[in-house]
Amino acid sequence: MNYFSKLRRITSNVFLHLVPDWYRELMRLARIWRLLKLLKWSRMGHLSPAEQLQPQTLQRPDRMDDQGDLVLFCPACPQPGINLSMAEEADLSHWKYTRTVVMDGNFKAEHMHDRHPDDQVSLMDGRGYMVGREKYQDYLKATNHPRSKCNNHQAVNQANANRHKLEATGIGGCACARHGCFVPHAVVDFQKGEQQVNMDYALAHTLSYNMTGVQQVLSFYDINCQYMKNLRKRLTGNAFIGIPVELPIVPSIGIWHVHGHQAECHARYAPSFIPGAGRVDGEIIETLWSILNVILPSARGMSFPHRQELLDYQMNDSNFQKMIRMSGALKRKLRAAMVGMENALATFQALDDGIPHDQREGWLEQEKTAMRECSIDPKLMDVFNVRTAKAPSVKTIEISLLAREPLTEGCRGSVTWIARGLQLEQTQIILRMDVKEVGHQCTERQLLSFARRRDHLSGDIATSLAGAPSYLGPGYDSELEEGDNQSLDEDGWDGGLLDESAVSLFDKHHAETIHLPLPSVLGSQKCQEDGLDWLVKEETQLRTGQANDALHELCLALTDKAVLFRTNVRHASSQATTSRAWGRVMAVDATVNKFAKIYRVSRRAMVALGASNSMLARYQVLSKDHLKVSSAVAEPNARGHRNDALPWFWSMDVARDAEANDWMMECKAFTPFLPPDADSPSLPSSLAAVQGFERLMGGEA
């Protein structure tokens, strides 16, 4: 309409109302022009309709109809007889000849009911990417519509929602997963939502397009964990569509969507665990929808044939642009894959060198079994999951030490005494932080609260000090040691715990400044001289539990902060909601700082207790940069963060327990780092096919 309005103004810029309204005629000519261009490009402009259906004329020698014969497909996907010579002896069962397919729906492609459906004339029904209307409607009437059991997928939740004002609630289709080209005659309309009956029709036609000789298909779909379970059962006996029984279909879920599924779906359906999948994310069709969405509002109120032809032409243009850029894109991807393969092999070699020979052989046998039989039972892929146990908490370690206390040297009750000391130390840290946060702007109510907390803390400390001589010996000086108000931090990034503004609130005799008589305060050398090695061992073990608890809470707090940034802060629509969102972020920040201080105090105590190098290597120094919520935490699938690594404490349970436990050696990074002959992307084959296609078309490879 904007184009027609411009033509009217060019015709007469003053008397627009005198210019005849030939908008309908313009639209009719546009439809005819699109058809003529497609007939010309498909080499059929000079043939009669009868001659167009001759076998020697059709682009697909395995089909005797005109479905999708006017549009382009991917020049790089393996198509025996088109870009693969049938005369040459080629092992079509090799992974590089696998056809990759991605399925998805687009609910922005709505279509309203035609006002005069009997007056509509289709010029190329079924000869583009949209399926033929009559056969599709007959199929829908004759086929049951089973409901999916995947209740966590929004598209499936809307599958049975009626839209009385719409003839189509959206479209669903297929494209090649590696190169992003729409498959001809494989785009369908949704009547209610993204139902299996619709996607079955699209997939069946995808698997019949230039598939002669192809022996394996890799299929990507957001809900493949449910969709593929009964696919062949649903199509058994269907008079309209079918899939060859001998054609194996490997189900997969795109990298972005698989993280929204249950944890076990990752190893079962992520492309990282599929040999020959290469570096493909399975989400490329989302980028195609974004381009198509530009013209969808204009197509919403068009007649059915006009909308069908418009979508066909736009998808054909998308495939054309993919075709002319394919060679250069594949060359760039190949170079990136070569560099990435070198880095992956180096990382894999470092992992492999630390694995015992027997364990390696056992893993290889498990891998072969899982890969061979995963199509029958996807649960076999669970062997690739990382089976980690939560690091023991301070309570778990205390229970373990108490159970062994009668059998060990030393005094009974020492474990409980040290554990209470650690808890008192944490209470001191929290109280110091609260006092510092308030500063000199303290109200009477806050002063009273601090006084009560100090009084309660002083009583607990007095009880702990009273029991100290029983474990540290009668020579221990039980007088209270006042602290010097110095920072407990190791590298100074947090500054002092006190400032000048809080001096009046932080008297040197307050309970939060008293140094508790723990072995870590006395030092490992002093304890050895006094024969208190058993106390050092007990506190060291309890300190590891304290550090584990602090790191666990730290991870939870950082995750909460990341979620707040992605939801509340990013989507705040007013000053009030923005202020509330940042208030919640500041509250989470306080929690992060609290557990960061507790961990740093715990690690400092480990150093004072003479912890081993292996323990200090596991419990590393916590720096300020480690507490930042980067895009790798908030949006792990964002562009540019595929190879980013999170700080050490996110994966410490996986990295360090290999020697102690067999099952802790299993790492999810094992499968992506396969030898080059098993996991090299199928780019060289695609590149060769494109170069051959360009030579065939007279281009330069």
C-alpha cells in the first residue's frame, strides 16, 4: 500500500483523489510477475503444463509431481544425483552424508479468514515452500490429533487453544540445520497451535525431497524428547504421508532449547554428544523467522493464495541469498573449525593424560555401547552426565567427626566446641558488616538491636572461652583478646571492615572484635609444640565444610543476581520499578559480600592451620572479579560467550576429585573432544558440494 501511495503522488501530487485506484490490479500483476520469475528461474517458462511434469524436466528425478518444483533448496546438503555423483562409489552411510533437518513453528505468521473464499485463485499452490492446500486439508480431516505430554513447552501448551478469528495461528516448517535453507513443500499452517499432526506432515515431505540414497537423518526440534517417541507409530497406516522404515532418524534438541529441558535431556539430545553433528547449534531456523517476520503483518489480511505466494517468494529469496554466500561462509566456518579443533584436542589431551588406562578403556566401551544403541534407548546416553555429589557441609563433617570421636585421640566434645566457634566467628562477621553498613546514621532502634545482638554474642563467646582450657590445656590464657580492627581480607580488594565513621559503634571491647581461641588463631606451629595436632586436624576438616557452605550459598546468590538482571532490571518500565529492582540487586549484593567474607576467613584459617598444597589448590583465593555477574553467567547462550569459562568455584566439585572417586572423573567435556576423524564438522564435504554447484552454474569456486 505504501508503494501504491507513492505511485499516486508521483502521478498527481495535488489531485490525489483523481488518480484511479488500481491497487487490486497492481496486486494481481505482482502475483503474476512472481510466478513468471519463478517459472523462468526453474527453467519452465517455455514449457506447457503437461511438459513441465515430464520426468526429464523435473528437478527431482525421484518424484513424479510438481511439489516444490519452482523454488530453490540448499546447494550444500547431500543430494545424490544432484550435488553427489551417483557414478562415483561413495559410502553414503558415512556421517558426512547425513541430512540435517531443523523443525520449528512461528506464531507471528497469523492469517485471517478470507471474506470471499470462493473467489480465490491459486497460481502456484504447493509448488513452493508452502504445502498444497487441498491435500493438506484432507490429511488433517483424516488424521487424529494426539496431545503432547511435554507440559513445559509454551508452544505445546497453546496447541489446543482456539483462535476463532484466525484461519491460521502460525506456520511450521523445516530447514537444513547446517546451512539454514528452507525445504521446499515443507511449510504448513497451524489451525490451533503447534500440534504434532502439523509437524508430521512437514517432516514427512522433508524426508521425501531429494532423499534417494541418503541413509541417515539428524533432526532438530525443540521438543524432540517427546515428539520422536511415537513418530513412526503415528504415521503407521497413514494414507497421506509416510517415512521409510529403513531410514534412521537421530533426534536432537538445539543448544539454546535443551538447557530449558530436564537435566537428563542434555546428554540424550544435545548435538555435542552426537558423532558427526559437528559444530551446529540446531537453532538456525530462528534466524530465518526473524527475517520472514518483517513481511508477516502485511500478509495477515491477504487472501490465502496471495499470502501463500508471498511467503514462498520471500523464503525463496532467503535461500537464494544463502546460495550465493554459501561458499564464503563455509570457508570461514572451516577455518574457525580448524582452530577450534586444535584447542579442543589440546584440552582433551590434558584431560586424557590424567586418566588411568583401565578407566579410559572402560569409558570407551561405555561410549561405544551408548552410541550404538541410543536410538533404541536414549537413556543409555546418561553415562555422559557428570555424576557429582554436593560438597560436604560443615554439619555433615561434624556428624562424621562425632561418629569417630570415641576412636580418636583427644578430649571428647572438641568437635562440637570448634564447630560452635566457627558459628560464632560467622556471627561476628555478619555483625561487623551490619554495623559498617549503618555507619554514623544509626537510629535508636538500630543501636538497641546491635546492643542486644552483642549481649547475646558475648554470652556465647564467654561459654566458648570457658571451655577452651579443657582442649587447649591449663596453660592457656583465657583472657579476652581484643582485635585490632584490621581487615580479614587477604588481598585488600574489600578494604577494612571498619571505617572512621563507625568508630563510635565499634568499640574495641565489643563482642564482634574478640578473637576466638581456635587452633587457627594460635597457629599450626604453636599447636604442634603443645601437642594439639588432633585439634588442628579437626578444625581443618570443619573449615573445609564451612568453605563448601559459603561457596554453595555464593553460587546461589550470584545466580539470583543474574536472574534479577535478566528479568526485573532489564524489563523495568518505570522509575519506581527500576528503583525496586535495583533495591533487590543491592540486597543480593549484601548476601554475596557476606558469604565471600566467610569464605575468605575460612581459607585464611586453612593457611594458618598449615593446610596442604592440594587443599589450597582446591580452595583458591577469591578475588573481586570472581564475584562479577558477567554475560557468561546471565546469558550463557549469548553471542560471543560460547567458549567463556566461569570462575573456578562453579565447577570445583568436578575438577579435583578424580583420584579419590571413579565416578567423579566423568566430565561433560569428554564427548565434544573426540578425535578429528570422529567429530570434525562436515564442512569439507559441504564446501566441495558448493564448489561443484558453482562450477555447474558457471560460477567460480
